[in-house]
Amino acid sequence: MVWYKGFLYQAGSWKTARHVVAKVEHHAGELFPRLGFIASSTS
């Protein structure tokens, strides 16, 4: 099972908020999900 979620995030060191996409993958037989994040430079 794979889930994607997009949201805006602004770290303390960033001047503007960024679009971030998170990917969560659940694989059969694995205890913990695999996580991935992508932050774009466009707002």
C-alpha cells in the first residue's frame, strides 16, 4: 500500500514555505513503513 500527501512547510531557515510531498509505503512482512519526502523550491 502506498500513500501520498502534499502540504506546505516552512523550516526556520527558509524565507518562504515550500511544497512538500510525503510518500509512505507499507510492505507485507515489514514492521515499519518506508518514508520519503520531496521539497520543491516553488511555492
